[in-house]
Amino acid sequence: MTNLTTMSGFLLVTFAGNPEIELLQASLFLVFYLVALTGNMLIITATSIDHSLHSPMYFFLKHLSFWDLCYITTTVPRSICNSFMHSGNISLWECILQCFALTFSGCAEFAMLTVMSYDRYVAICFPLRYEIIMDTSTCAHLVLAAWTSGLIFGVMHTAATFSIHFCGPNVIHQFFCDITQLLKLSCSNDYIPELGVSAFVSLASFVCFIFIGLSYTHIFTTVLRMPSAEGRAKAFSTCLPHLCVVILFFSTGIFEFLRPTSDSPTVLDFLLTVLYTVVPPTFNPMIYSLKNKAMKTALRKVFKERKLCLIC
């Protein structure tokens, strides 16, 4: 058997021998990617330009949108190119970089969602002390912690995955270098360290999820005690979009993690993977914008300024 770490790379296979479906997949991915790119860039632009959005909540949202862009850009553009070129070849170093970038951005995004839940907890439960607790220094350190956690987990996952010996064939039944598929190419039980890293990351994610759950338990308890219906509505309008994004991101990820692996991947396996790699970054901007009046106002300003620039 051959150690593939000495070879040129791997072959990504989704719908082998069916170019029509490949082109359909590429077209749908292109639409999803353009929607995700437009939505997240608009949020980044609006939160950067509009001074009314220069608050901790939108500061964290800007970073979340950045990670959404990184998350979907890691896999989708390469898949689109492969489908149109009818070629699934990917070099070893490209595969390593893709695994690292996907894990880095995914873990950093979940850490950012945890930070955002803490921000909402402080804003709702301690409104009078909010500006003192969530000052500029605290916000910067929280964002740095999210980046650092993503970097650490990304390095750990990538190092553990590519320290194993791979045996032929060098075929990955996915549209990107999926760690689960890579482990199937292992020669023996030397993938145990990667399973250990996966268990550690899963434990950290579970702790984050528990923290988010506890934060929202306190938030909802506080909101329901508010005497003003208008105050309750305003509090829910700032918290529910974040909660929806957390549920979307965590549920799709855990569903993919817990589903049984198949030696013969099906279309359903492909769709489930799309559910956690493509759907969250695409729909997150819509979720945050639909019920947020401040964001809608800021986006209108961006479009008006853009229109005036074009006229001038």
C-alpha cells in the first residue's frame, strides 16, 4: 500500500460520470456563494461605516460576518471551479490548507457566537453596567480569544489529520477535503490522535453551547419580567436573530457529526454536508437583517450613498 503523503494529492469526487449534475451543483453553489458574499459584505460595510452601529453587538457581528465569508470561501469557490473544469484534483498542500482554514473559521465562528451570547446577556441583565463591562478593551480581548481558539483548534485538527499514513485509493467522496473522509484513507489505527482531537473540540463546543443556553435562560427570565411590552419586544428583536443563528449553526454541525458514515456516499450525504458548510454562512446575514431596524436603516444608507456615488 502507498503512503499518499508522498504523492501529489487527492481526487475530490461528488457526482462522478454525471456532468449535467456537476454543472447544476456548480450553478447552485455559485448562487449561494454570491448571496453569502453580498450579504456578509453588506453587514461588514454597514457596521464599519454607520456610526450608529459602532456598539459591541455590531462589532461582534462584523467579525461573525467575516468568519462566515472565510467559512464558505474555503470550500465553495474551489468546488465551483472543479465542477466547471470537470476536474477534482487537489494537491496535498491545498488539502492541508483547506482543512486548516475550514476548521479555523468554523471554530472561531462558534467561539464568536458564544461571545455574542455573553454580550446579549450583559446588555439585557445588566443594562446599567453594560458600557462599563463591555468596554473597548473587553471587546477586543473577546474577539482575540475567538481568533485564538479557532487557530489552536485548526492547528490541532490539521496536524493530527495529516500525521496519519494514507493508503490508496486517493479518492475523497466529497466536494472538499473533509476530515471524516480523509480518516477513511488511513492505513491502520494511527487516526486515534485525530479522534482524540475531535473529542476535545466536541467537548469545547458542548461547553460553549451550555454557556449559550444558560445565558439565554437568564435573558428570557429577565425579559419576561419587564413590565413594558415595548421593552420586551425590543429585547427579543436583538436576541432572537442571534439565537436562530446559533441553532442553525450548531444543529447542522451536530447532525453532520452524529450521522453514521457510509462507505458508499449518497446524494443525501452530499446534501447534509451542504447543510452545515453552505447554508449557515448564506442565511446568517438574512436572519440578522430581517428583524433588525437599525441594520435595515444602515443598509439603506449604504445603498443611498452608493447610488449617489454612481450618479456623481
